[in-house]
Amino acid sequence: MNQVIFEDNKEDGKSNEHYDSLPVAFLQISKQGRINFINSEATELFSITQSDLHQKSFTTLLSEKSKESFHTFISTICSGKNKNSCLAEIIVRQNLTKQVSLYGNLSLDGDWIQLIVVESTDEKETDITYKKEFEDISNVAQVGRWELNLVTGTLKWSKKIYEIFELDPNLFQPSYETFLSVIHPDDREKVNQAYSQSLIDKKKYEIEHRLILSDGRIKWVRETCYSIFDPQGNPEISIGTCQDITKQKEMEIHLKESETKYSNLVENTASLVWSLDENGHFRYINPAWEKLLGYPKEEILDRSFLDFQPSVIATRDKKAFEKFSLGDDDSIKIGYETLFISKTGEAKYLIFYPTPLYNESGQFIGSHGTANDITFKRTLDLKLEETYFELGQRQYAIDQHAIVAITDLNADIIYVNKKFCEISKYTRDELIGENHRIINSGYHPAEFFKNLYKTIKSGNTWHGEIRNRAKDGTFYWVATTIAPIKNARGVIEKYLSIRTDITEIKEADEKIKSLLNEKALILVEVHHRIKNNMNTIYSLLKMEANSQKDILHKTILLDASNRVRSMMLLYDKLYRSENTDTISIKDYFPTLISEILNIFPNHEKITTDIHVEPVAINTKILSSIGIIINELVTNSMKYSFNEGQSGKITFHAKIQNQILMINYEDDGIPINPTILLQSTNSFGLNLINMLVKQLKGIVHIENSNGTKYKIEIKI
């Protein structure tokens, strides 16, 4: 029956049946004095059934004058200080009381108080009864009793003492010295000092210490002792108890280790751990709060959590906390999101997980829990909202300009925008579900689309121009970009195509190409006619020069004809070139130099060293440079090699930093450049100087070991 009504005390390793078999009245009560278990002897003593006593306060069984001393008695036990006994008066029936002695101690797990109730007529009888029944009580409370006669020096141990020390009473003769030998070496001085001081102070003492057993195992015991003194103050007898608290100590050590681990976990966790009092003031925070808010711990504790919030949020959360303190759990749900402000003014979004705290009377005394910093998540959420909005705006902008379609992997259309319908002249219903071939114009070969699908199926984007056919049979051109759309696993699921109508641009391109072809034909014809006219002028100048008897006049006419010939050569190159705007100097300069040299009778005695980079230059610039080269070669043949001697002409041309660099030299008779540049009769060098300046270039002349020209022209 006891098992049905009461809870077994498994922590002490004893069942309710064991306690029920004790020959004394035994009760198990809570620290608040409520009865959890009574045995048969107790029900007989109090003349009341077990069910009537269960969960009732033990004070209901006491007379009014005994209640205060009982409260003091159990408070002493709860504080860990054993008090051997307490005299009390119990009510057994109406107007009938009994005198009893109460003996109590904490259970090994520390959750319950175990009481032995012994009926007595006076204090002396109580002591006698206690001694007779002590062995049974010891078995319940795991307490042994010892008595040391300081006059005779004899030491008596109860049976329980031998059991606790794990000694054979037949082999071991107790004495104070041998008792000290069982105590752990590190605790002996402490125990001896406590006992010696109690004799001096004439006070009871209590101490916890270790025993070291014969096999090396350690036990923990709680020892209490008081002494009886003669009228002169000399100690006569010391009486004490020894309780095995090994399990309790192991639990305490385990609990302490657990508390240390928990404390380390709380102190080092990234989660925010907190505790508030009933007014919402911080009573505890872990270091994560300091890192989050930027305040030192001292500036957070004892302040309201509302002090760290914006005013609007603080007003809201104050009302929520007030409801929460009144038991309204819906006001602050699990996962309550709020906002704090850091010392630097940063917004910190937090989500709280609170638990209310109540005292024994059910009164709200505060709350505790954890919180997580979700600022990063909230920031991402805001950015995601902005991104969605921006994508919507982009989609709107694209739909206003571009032709958009989405197809599945088989090229079946699953989405088209308004622009697609407008240009194809199909309705959306006519297009959805149809294959993209519905707008194929037949203009492009099969290989064209084969390469297109090969590109996008490989995960790449395709760009190109496509001619499509509308519903009414008209054709239109679109600049097309097709990209694969992949899922989260990277697998292609769809194809997105974005097109721009370029029909008008394509038509304009065709017109431009036609006009350019016409222009090219006109330019070729113009160059041809100019070349013919120059050839006529060249021939006339040549004929006129040959008819002159005056050497000076003949020379002037020949020079003029040579200049015309250099320009004629340029136009010949233009006439034969596909590009009428530029000509490669590698094709033009060597040919020009060779043509000029062939004019002079002694050209066979002249060798050349010509190196020209293959660079194309605008024909407008080349026309002037051609005249400059003509003057350079002519001057060499007329002045440096005027006596028909052999020699060498070197010509190098290259482009460096957008500058045409020409190095020209001959190894003939040097020419004084100062005289020639300043002489009004030196038309050739003056012409070189003038043309170089027109081209915004520079020219340097050296006359050592022949004549050297360095010309730089920006192109």
C-alpha cells in the first residue's frame, strides 16, 4: 500500500518496505515540512491513516508551543548542521497530547529530511529510549555513535561505526589514537584541532573529513561531537556521531564539476545568457553581452533592459514584460524578437527565449533564459527584400525593352512576355506549350542551331543574331542571348532567352554596306584618274626638263617631276589597295626609295639597308612623308654622291609609343645642315623642315661621316 501512496527513496538504497519494518516511528518529510512517507509505527503513534497524513504539514500534528522549536530544528538540519534531537508535543487525538523526541537528518541525496519519533515521559527516559533504539536509527540515517570517557580513557563505538570504518569489532580495539590513524593524513590535524578546540570552548563542533580504508579507498564522513563537563569545567565524557556521506560528497563533487562545466559553457558560449529580476533589471549576463553591446559588464548589471532599447521598442517591450510577469505567456512567446542598441549606436536584432521564475508562494521574482543575435539574418532578410524589389524593377525594365522567353529542355515555350507577343504577332496562349520552332524563318542552316544548343547544353551562354518569322509571314531580326537556368544542385532545368529587335539596324547596315561599296568604287576611280593626271604632269615635266639647256632650269624641273612621281606612287598603292584610308609603310617606303634611286644614272653604285615595320598609316600623313623621303634620297644622290662614287643609303622606320621614328643616313660627302636649312636656295631641305613642322614632328641633322637625319612624327 505504501508504494501506491508514497514515493520510494531509491537514493538511500532502501525501499518503503524496509522503513515500514522498523520498530520505531519513521517519517520522511520535505524541507518545507510536508509529509512524503510514514511507516506503520508512525500511523499507530499518531492514530491516523497514511493517506490522511500524506502531503500534510508535520506542524498540523504538533501543539502550538512546539511549532516554533520544530521549525528551528528542521532549519538547522536543512542548513547542513545536524541537531541530535528536539523535544516536541504531538496531538494524537482531540485534547490528548504526547511528549516525544524527534531525531532527524538529511537523506543522502539531500532532498528529504528523515525523522525518528520516540515517545517519552521525560527527558531522562528519552535518552534511555534513544540508546536502546539507536542501532535501528543508525541503519536508517547511516549514522554511528561513539562515546569517549575522558576519565577512564575508554572509547566505545556503535556497530555502525565499525561498518562505516569497515573494521572487524573482534579484531580492532577502538582508541582515539587508532581513530586518528584511520583519518586521511591530510585531514588529521584539522580533526584533532576541531576536537581540542571544542574542549577549550566547551562547545559542540561539526566537521567533514575523509577516511582512508585499508584497501586505499576514500570515504567521506560528517562527524559531530559535544562534551559533558564536571562542575569544575573539566571534560568527563565526549559523545559524537559519525555519518557516512560518501555518496553525498560524490554527488556534491559531481554537481560542482557539472556546475563548473555549465559555467564554462555559459561563459564561453556565443549565445546570450541572462537573468532579470522582477523589475526587468539585469542580474546576470555572460561575456557574449559585452561583446554584443560594447558595454563592460558593470555598465549593464542592475540596469533595466529597456535602457538599451529605442524608445518605441522599449514602450512595446515594457508592456509585454508586465503581462509576462503576471503569467500571460502569450505576451512574450518563445522566440520573442526585439531590438537593442549598442554603445556605438548599432542596431542589434535579438530573439529571446525567456522562462519565468517564481518563489515558493508562486510569486513572480524574475526571469532567465538565452537570446540569439539575429542581426546578420535580419540584415540578410532586408537585403533579400531589397533584392526581390530590385529584381522586380529589373524585370519590369527588361519587359519594357527586351523580348523575353523561357523554354524547357525540349525548347517548348513555358513563358513569354508582352514584347515577344507583339513582335511575333502570336498571342500568349498560342505560344505557351509550342516548340520554339514556331518562329523559325528557315534563314539559318541546321548547323547554326546545332552549335547554339551545344553551347547552352554545356552550361554556357550563347550570343548571336537570329532572323525569325512572325505569324503573318514577315521577318524580323533579333540580337539574342540564351542562358541556361540551373537549380540548386547545378542541374540545368530551363533556358532563358533575352532578345532585342534589331530589324531596323540590320536594314540600315545593308544600306550602309551598299553605300560603302559605292564609295569604294568612286574612290578607286578618283585615285585612278588622279594617278593618270599625275603621270601626265610627270611626263610633261620630264620632257620640259630634257629640252632645257640651262642646267639649273633642268635640275629644277627634274626635281619637280620626282616629287610628282613620289605622290603618283602613293596613289598607285591606294588604287591597288582594298583599304583606301591607310597603307602599310612596309609596302610603300621601300618601293618609293627604289623608284627614286632608279632616276639617277649612278644608282647601281649605291647599296641600301632598308628596315621598315609592317604598320598601316593614314594616307594623308603618308603623302607628306613620301615627299620628305623623296627630298632625302634626292639630296643624297645630288650632293653626297655627286661625283658618281659608290656609297650606301640606310633607311629604318618603326613605330614607338605612337610616334613614327625615321632614321635616314648616307655615307657620302657630308652636308652642312646649318647652311642648307638657312639658305634660300636650298629648297629641298626647307621643304623637309616645313613638312615635318606641318606634321607636328621634329627633325635632327648630323653631318659627321656622311649625312644623318632623325625624324619623329606623331601618328
